[in-house]
Amino acid sequence: MSRTVELAAQFRDEIIRLRRALHQVPEYDLELPKTQRLVLDALEGLPLEITLGKELSSVTAVLRGGRGPGPVVLLRGDMDALPVTERTDVPFVSQHTGMMHACGHDLHVAGLVGAAKILSAMQAELAGDVVFMFQPGEETSGGAPIMIREGVLDAAGRRADAAYGLHVGSAGQPVGMWSSKPGSFMAAADQLHVRVVGAGTHGSIPYRGKDPIPVICEMVGALQTMVTRQFDVFDPVVLTVGRIAGGTKENIIPDDAFFDATVRTFSAEARAKVQQASTQLVEAMAAAHGLTADVDYRIGYPVTVNDAAEYEFARETIVDLFGPDRFRERRNPRCGAEDMSYVLQEVPGVYLNLSACRSADPEAAADNHSPLADFDDSVLPDGAALLAELAVRRLTRGAD
């Protein structure tokens, strides 16, 4: 048995307690003072160089290996929660009204603390340094680029050579199953905001105004046709209109109407093309009806790309630690987005999924972001052990 697995078993109870404490105090966006305090308390006494964020409640901790200086490995865990009212019946339910760790980031934090404890116990054996990146703001403002700007990738005094992170899921796969894929693993996520400007009038005399409502309806359908006719099915685009707003009363044609869409892509080429094509389409359609369209296309998180060599290294490590039946390579990328993508743009690495589904029927279980999302924290020792093992092996390989 690997030493990291043995140590993870020793730390099991305390990292589960930490996860449950974190679950009760979910915090949103970039300022997470209670979460930060729990992390700092959990790391107290470990041989770490700790730096706190200036623009956000981040924690960066550096562990100096006893056989260094050598390579640098970065391990990342996101810390923020969601504005969701929890509806689970766990005894450690959220104590913050309207907030919930519905995406499992409490497990990410506890697992990363576990990795820090394991690697601190193995400090003398480490052939380089490890950076622990405790990051706020994954669900909202993008805490990763802020931490990068504040120097997390160079926290050890030299640039990280590899970066690893994991995300738990509450549905879809049996508990304890690992999964990932090389290349594009998660989508880029952008936003399309459109205001169609017309001229209001009484609903009984539409010819006296310029009605934006039917134009918006045409645009929604035309955008779907655009996706199927202008983009390669093997380099997919997902464009979903999630909000339409306009008008105040059934017999009044409004001056303007609005819609908002999310746009998911898996390559830089498709991402650039859909921005240009969607903007051109809605502007031209508005003009064809004698109206105008104000388009605000907002660039969000980039594609999360797993380095092929680092992916194979991580897959082999999982198989060595847990057996071949515990890993599945995904055939297709996921349409969700992640700001770990910013780290992987700068440093080769891999992002992994770990199922923490408590249900005997994963397909019927409530998924991440649901108020009923229920995560099995028995996977925490495995998550901590893998992060630690990836660091140990990668440092040794880099030093050799």
C-alpha cells in the first residue's frame, strides 16, 4: 500500500470533520472569511509558508521538500459555495440561509488540506516544492486569474512545473469512480446579452410602432439554426437562451426587449467564430425589421484543457493506487466550465472528476448545484491521497 494512502487513512476523521464544518458555513464569491479561518486553523502547525490574498480570501501555502530545490507542483482546491437553499437532511446542514455547498467545494477544500497533511508528514522525502492553492470565486468572479495575478503560480520562487485539481460529483457515476480525458475536458463559457430596440405603441395598432417581441422570438430560433448549420458537429457549440424579458402589459408594445444566453465551446476557433456569427446575426435580423440590436458578448472562462502527458501520468497513478476498475476515460468533454482552465493555460496539468454520489442509483441522484445534492465524504481520503501521490511522483520524476 502506498504511504500516501496509509497517511490518508490516518487523517480520515479530521478531514471529514473539517468538510462538515465547512459545509455549515458556505460563503459566496471572493470574500470567504469563515472558510479562510477554518483552512488556516486546519493548516496550523504544518511546515508551510502561508500567504493570504489581497483581492480575495485566498490561502496559498508552500511546502519545501527536504530533497529540494527541485520541481514545483501546484495542487488546487476551490472554496466558494452557491446561493442555493439547502434541502438535504444531513446533520451538518448549512447554517447560512440561502447558501449551500451544492457543488462540493467543501470536499475540495478538505481534500486539499488532507493532501497538505500527508505531504507535510513526507516532507523529508519530497524532491521539490508543493504549492497548495485554496481559491475563492470559482462559481462567480473567477478567483483563479486573480490568484495568478497575485503570484500563486510562482509562490515557490519559481514557476510551477505541473498543476493538478479534482472536482467531486453528486450524480452520474458510482461513488469512488474517477474520470477525465486528455485534451479539451470542459467548455469555455461566454455570455450573449442582447437588447432589441424598437418603438412602443398600443397593442391594437402594431403598425404604428416597431415591435421588438416577435423579432426576439425569431432571433432565438435563428441562433439555434446557426449553431447547426455554421459549426462542425465534431467541434460543438451549445447556445442556450435562458432569459427573455420585455413589456409590461398584454396590450402594450414595448420600446425594447431583452434576452440572455450562455454559449459553450470547446476550441478557440469555434469560440471566436460564434462570437462573430451570433453578433452579426442578431444585428442583421433587427435591421431587417427596421429595429436595432445592442449586443454585449462577454468572454468568460476558457476551455479547460488537460495536457496529454499529464493526463496519462494521472491515469496511471489512479490505476496504481485504486485499481483499473476505479477509472473511466470520458469519451466526450463536459459542457460545464471551470476557472482551473486559467491555471492549465499557464502550467501543464490535469483536472479530474471523482464521484461522491451517495445514492445507489447515480442516474437518479440530484446533480451538483441542486438543493438536494448530497455528497459522500467517505471519498475524502482517496482524494487527498491521490493529490499527494501525484505531487510525490511528479516531483520525483522531475528531479530525476
